[in-house]
Amino acid sequence: MENIVGYINANREKYIEELKDFLKIPSISTLAANKNDMLTAANFVSKKLDEAGMENVKIIETKGHPLVYADWLHTPGKPTLLVYGHYDVQPVDPVNLWDSPPFEPTIKDGNIYARGATDDKGQMYMHIKSVEAYFKTLGKLPLNVKFIIEGEEEIGSGNLEEFVNKNQEMLKCDAVMISDTSLYGPGIPTLTYGLRGLCYMEVAVTGPNRDLHSGTFGGGVDNPINVLAEMIAKLKDSNGKIKIPGFYKDVINLTKKERENFKTLPFSEKQYAKDLGVKELNGEKGYSTLERVWARPTLDCNGIFGGFTGDGAKTVLPSKASAKISMRLVPNQDPKKIGKLFTSYMKKIAPKTIKLEIKDLHGAYPIATSLDDKATTAAANSLAKVFGKKTVFMREGGSIPIVVTFAKKLKAAPVLMGMGLNTENLHSPNEHFNLNHFHLGILSSAYFFDEFSK
């Protein structure tokens, strides 16, 4: 590894300049005006994979934005690794809150500021440079490698999911490397081994056939807002437990090893509360804050609508009220099953004075990888060698649906080896990426290729 590490260290500044060129491309996937920029970004990725030494590099058209594929398959008997990432980025609004133009990369205090810096251009580009280091020094890779880079992660990965379903043999692999997550903290080598799933529902409650004067009709008919508020209040008890019958039936509880691992992570509830501007934390009784946000199912009202919400007063008894409610799920919960349980319970507690409508808006499956998985072990060893300290393991409270697709369809373990930080303003103005973590990520990727090949 000495020659590879030396090459990566010697080209540190060159990598940063290349990343700047990548970040200048306004590849915003959700905006039609940026369609040509999406193709420019795909061509950039394609070119860099080709220059790095990968073979069969091609841009694959989809119904939306193109995919970029490449492979190098010349080590029979060795594992095959699929590297996934995305070149699309979020919109930049509100632009006036950026300290520097979002597509003019700016370096300040060891960070590079630009849209897409940490999510996901900087993190994805680490692996291309890692591959290049092998070819430039050894002329080959220690294992078989495939790349699949998409342009629609920020809008749901719909076309990639379809592509995976239809091309399982093409993407067949032993593990999937994904760098689109975070380190637990600055300089702390971290592997994310679990993601929560999602069940997202919309509830509408209709009472009278029109809005009514609250003085003339108040007290005579049920108020849909009051009814909906009462129904939402019945979803959880005073200990933070969700009251939907059967909700916890399939939950795989944390192991003793996992709970002990969480306890070793540096975490201050007092500082966490201070950062959020609240006096006290709250959640399901019997679990720590990290356990609640990473590995326990939750239920939250995300929005509520109805009646008069403008300035001043209007004494109205509304005809309709609605709410959006999300449930974060953990292994082994099924979003479709949870949606049915939710619907059944809401119908049961709804009074006869109103009409109830429920829509299932979106779902995603949860996932957790064994801490003893070979790819996970290889990644943990690689990170420890590069960072010079023991790797920590964490879960992520959010969802990345394509990770579950890879795991289910390709029967391959996901390795979530992210180098970002949750403080780096991903999806917000002034997004940035720590350049030291960018460099350590290239080194970690190179070490992983070597470790996993064994």
C-alpha cells in the first residue's frame, strides 16, 4: 500500500482542483432548466472513470437523467465491489443566504463550499481517485470493481431502481460501497450500518358540508380540527409508545452489543438540547436519545391544515382538516403492513360525526447490516488504519431507499462509509465538505479495496 498512499498524498491538491471543476456544474435534477447540466455532469463522471483506468465506461439513458456505468473485472476468485454514488444536487434556494455563489467553489478554513460538495459529489469522487491511484501505481486493482453513478438520487432514484430490477446480472456483486452518509464527528472513523424505513400517510377529516360561523353553529356539530387533534393525541401514550395495535410486533430490538456500542460514543444530551434550542429532550421511555433517533420506530405529525390561518381573526368552524403523519421504521417492519395497521386504528378511533379519508403517500424499507459482515469488517479495519483510531458504528435515522434495493435485488451487503458531517449544511445554503475528510476518504477507499480483496 506504500506506493498507493504515496501517490494519493502527492496528488492531494490536484484532486481538489478536479473536484472544483465537478462542483461548478449546476446539476440540479429536479429543475427542467438544468437538463443540459445533468448531461454535462454525467459526461464529467464518465470521462474521469475512463481516465482513472476503468473499462466499459458508458452513459446509460433512462426516462429521466442518465446513469454512468463502468467496470474492471480481471481478478477471478476475488470479490466484486459495486461503487454507488450520485452526481445530482439539490436546488440552491434561497440564494441570498449563501456567503459565496453555490456553483463557484470556495475554500475557507479547510472546507470547500459549493452545492453538492458533501452530498454527494465530493464523497463519490473519492472512489474514482482511489481507483486511479491503483492503476497509476500498480496497473491493476486487487479485486473486481463496478461503478453505477446516478443523476436522480435527490428526486427518488426511480429510474435507477427500475434499472437494478432489470439488470441484476450486470450489477451482480458481493458488496456495495456507498459514501453518502456522515462521520459521527470530525476525525472519527465511522461506519453507518443501519437506516430506518418510512411509512408516510395523509389523514383528512370532513365534518359539515361547508365552513360554518363558530358562533351560530359552534357546539352543535363536531369541529374537524378538534376531532383530528384528538385522534392524533391517541396515537401515542405518555411514555412515548405508539398505541397502534401490532405496531411493534416485527421490531428487531437492539442487541446488547449494539447498545453498548452506542454508549461508547461521545454524546451530551445537554449539548444536543442546547443545539436544538430546547430545554429538555423527550421520547420513548427506556431508551437513550441515540437509540430513539437511530434504532427505534417513531410516529410524528409533519403538518396539519384546516380552517383560518391568516392574520387577524375569523370565527370559522371549518368543514375539513387534514394532517400528514410519518412513521420511521426499523428492521423488520414493513411499511405496507404498518400503513394498513395505521389505517385500521384511525378508522377505529374516528367518531361517527365526521368522514375519514386516509392516503398512503410514500414508503421505504429499513435495513441493518450485521457488524460481523466481511465487507463491514474490511471497511472498519480500513478506516482504523487511515484515521489512526478505532472505527465506531452508528445507525442513521433517515432513509436511503436505493440501499434497500441493492441489498434485496443484488443480495449484497451495503457498506455505508460516509465522510461527511451533519453540520455541513447538506440541502441548505453554504453546503461544504471538509477537505481533510475528502483526502482521508480517498485513502480509506484504497485501503478498503485491499482489505476486502483478502
